[in-house]
Amino acid sequence: MTCIKILNDKVANQIAAGEVIERPVAVIKELIENSIDAKSTRIRIQVTNGGKSLIDVTDNGIGMTEDDALLCLERHATSKLKESNDLNKIRSFGFRGEALPSIASISKFTLQTRHADSISGTEVKVYAGKLLHKKVCGMPIGTRIRVENLFATVPARRKFLKTNSTESAHIHHAIKLTALAHPQIAFEFFDSGKKIIHSPKCLNINERITELWNKNLTKDLLHIKEEKSSKTPFLSGSISKVGIDRSTRKDIHLFVNRRPVDSRLISLVIKDAYKGAIPKHRFPIAFLLLEIDPSEIDINIHPTKKEIRFRNESFIRQFILEKIANVINCSKQIYTAPNIGEKNIGISVGKHNNTIKSDKVIGYESLKKRNSSNYICINEQKNNIPSNKIKNKTLINWKFLHHLKRHTALYETNQGLIILNILKAKQRIRYESILQNKKPTEQISQSLIIPQQLEFEPIPSDTLLKNLELINQSGFNIESFGSNCFRVFSIPYWLELNKTESLIRDLIDQMSISASAPNLKHEIFKEYVAKCAIKDFYFDNTTDNSMTLKDLPEKLFSCKNPLTSPIGKKIFFEISWSDINKKIN
Ligand code: ADP
Ligand code: MG
């Protein structure tokens, strides 16, 4: 007796679907890739309910013959790969012949297609992998695929789907990225009947970025000059100006042979190219299209084909490093340094040698040393002394004597003299006031005379929308204005106005990574905001006038831990009268 059986196609397709089709956006990606492979110049995508109820992709590509319309639904049926050798020179997006049968096995699937050689089109309807009908239909040359009730046959998978708006945001994002990599194709995207994208054919990636990304971003970008050449490798796209950065690498978009990919190697190279030009733990924005001989890469690593390997890593590394470093060096940007006591020290980036290795290029490293609080890791020191005791003991008559130097103040007490670091004391006060939702000054936020209008990408925008209440509890007043737009009416009292967008972006990143229980989320978020509030990077010195040096000790000692700054540095020290007497008597 044998126990082993070959799985039937229906089961095999459903298993394949489980691997490749995680959520609606995966269907969209597969269908668009097929349309691109079919040499379409116009692709229209429609979805309803975040793609859960309907996904409809129509193209004007080469279409399929009547026979192919049936064959394409067979497992491992592909027109793109004939023998294993072809794998090394693959130019198409698909080659596994798995997508259509997988999608058709978990939905109600309608294919309408017409090849240039046919006088009419063919319609094929399948439900959960079972052919319902095949018939003639009238249509222009091209293909239209409708996927209804995705995961209808796999309810377990349906349960894992997020809200319609989140699924839509992912679809919107994916379409934008695909459109970016294919400027020569016109894209249209409708979400529940509403037109979201209408982008005609563009000249190049940079024109597409301007079409699809928010206008503010476009002015923050530097273009990689396109040389007219068909030589590979070839790099085009845009990178952020020095001084524009993000807290995660999510805004680094990389396409190799127009395929969106993850490459640790290239991400690191990009980061290297900016070395010294952006803070250590921050990332630039990049939209990069790399054209390379297909035999130089291996894309056959994962079914969703995100990760990529290069055969000659060191060559690619050097090639990209030089290109990007050149663009950065050639741009004479003013880099707005983080506050170092004084505000906005501008350091100009001039032309330099070929690499950007030297810290002198931007001088960021040296700035960093002077401004180490920018790169802190919070390390709350545990004080063994009960806080009440500290208060009672030390609060006795701190008499303000003199502002000694920029950050140092002198006080007199009955026991001796106190030398205090003003910056650290204020950091402690601000940090605890945020954690305890207390107002150290009269107001927790500052109203903006002119509300600031911000626009985010679909996914961050969805995250912000879902967490507006949370963010508005920390001194912001932000309202949604639809279509990924927001208006900021007020910001926390400590925030420097021109850092508003940057901080909100960082907070969104933070919100998207902390998917904890709602009450915990609130605590974690508050702590994150408090950490931001003590970074000079965000902090506005000019709004801090309300705290006079005379009042400072009292405010400091109303903190739980008045002895150290939030990163565990001593805030003040005392020289007792007896010590002073010993020295001079
Ligand atoms: P793959 O893309 O890996 O070949 P798919 O299952 O996605 O596998 O598609 C199977 C085949 O169906 C493709 O190889 C192609 O010949 C045909 N096909 C799919 N979509 C289209 C389309 N939009 N236009 C023309 N042909 C298509
Ligand atoms: Mg395909």
C-alpha cells in the first residue's frame, strides 16, 4: 500500500496561491506584471473594497488567442520561458506560470482577451478553479481580467486581511511604484469608482515622480543625470538633497530592470554615499532604476521575487556609490544643521573629489560630536535615592546667581554652590512633562497662524489617519483633508516649526512598527514622543523662554528624577561651603 499521492491541480494551485497571493495587492502586482510583459502601453486598474470584492485590470497589450486563453490557466503554463537556460536572460516579470491559475483557484475569475490575429475576443470564467464557461466576446485587442470575491474559497486567509482603506493604500502604493518603473506606460487607477491616479505616458522616471508624488517631495530631490546610452549598467532616478532624511529605509525605492527589489547591498551603498551627510541612524530618499544585463543578476530566489543577488557585487557597489556620491557632491546644497545652541548653522557642500568618504565634505561627523544629544539612546539611570528625599533636601533655597556660559548656570544654597547644565535640566523637565502629560509651560501646543498642509504616501497616510487621536494627544492638532492630505493646526510647544513634517513622518514610522495592544501603544508612543522632544534636532530654543533660570530648579525638582538627564547624564553638581573653605582658608 502506498501513502503518497500526487496532489491534484486544484489543491496545488491553492497552495501556490497561499504562497504568492497574500492579499489583494499581490493580485494587482501579478496582473499588472502580465500586462507589462504583454507590451501594453496603457493599463487601467479598478478595485472595490480594497480589492476584496473586485479587482479589474484592463490593458491594451498583445492579448491571447482562444487556445492560450484556456492554457494560461493551467499550472506552469507560461509563454515566457521555454528551457532552463532562458532563466539566465529573463527580461519578463513572470516566468513561473503560476499566477493566473493560483488567483483563479481562490476567486471568481473572468478573463477576456483578444489577440491581434483574432477578429473577436474570448471570455473564460472560472470559479474556485472550476471552469464555468468559455465563449466568444467582442472587445478591442488586449486583455481584461476581473477577480471577484478574492479568497472566497479560503475564508481563513480572508480573516487576515486589513481594513479596506489599508488594503487600498497598499494597492495605491504598489501601482505608484510600478508606474514609476515604467514611465512609458500610461496608468489609471480607480478605487471604488473614484479616480486616484491618472498618469499619461512620461518621458522618464523623474517626470513620473513629479506626476505621482507630492510636489513638496519633488523639490527635495536631486536628479541623476541621464546619459543617452544603451550601455549597461545604467542608473537613473532621483535621490534626496542633503538635509532631507527619514527614520526608516522605506523611502528607498530600488528597481532592477524595472522590477521593484530589495537589496541590502544597494541600500548599504546608498547609505554609504551619504556618509557624513545625514545622521547615522537616518536614511535618504531614493528612487533608483538600475538597468543591468539579466545574466548579471539572480532573481530566482523567492516566488515573490523581491530579493535580488548580483553576480559581481563589488562592481555594482562601486558603480552606484560613484554615481550617487557625484550627484551629492555636485549639488551645492545648504545643509541645515541641527541646532547646536545657535539656530540653523548652514554649511555649504561644495564640489569635492570623487568620493564622499571624507567627513569634511559636509562636516556632519564633527557636528555630531558637538551635538551628541541628537544620537542618544535613552538610558534612564536608576537612582537609589527616593525622589521625595532629594526634593526636600535640595530644594531648600536655590538662589539663582549667574548665567555663566551658554548652558551653565550658577546657584547658591545653604550648603554651597550649584553648577547646573541648563540644557540637560530642560531636557529632563520636557521629557517628564510629556510622559506625565503635564504642562511645564502654560500651553502644551502652539497654534499655527497658517495651518501647514501636508501630503503623505498612501500607506503612511493610512497609518496617520488610523492614529490621529493618538498623535493629537501629544500636542498636535492634525485633521485629515482626504486624498492623503492633512492640515496641521498646532504642534507641540517644543517643536521647531520647520521640523513639523519631519517629526510627523518619524511618528508615523513609529506608529507603523509598534502594533501593540492599544493601551500599551499609547504608552510606547508617548515615550517615543518624549524621546524626540529631547533631541535638539527637533527642539525649538526660541519657544523655551517661559522657563527662567530662576524657576528652573523648582521645575526640575518637580520631576521624578531631577538628578540626571533622560540619557543618564548628571544635570548639576554641588561644591559645599566646607570644601570651598578648605581650599581657600
Ligand atoms: P507567467 O507570467 O509567469 O508566465 P501567469 O500565470 O501570470 O504566468 O500567466 C500565464 C500566461 O498567460 C503568460 O505567460 C502569458 O502568456 C499569458 N498572459 C497572462 N496575462 C496576460 C495579459 N495581460 N496579456 C497577454 N497575455 C497574458
Ligand atoms: Mg505572470
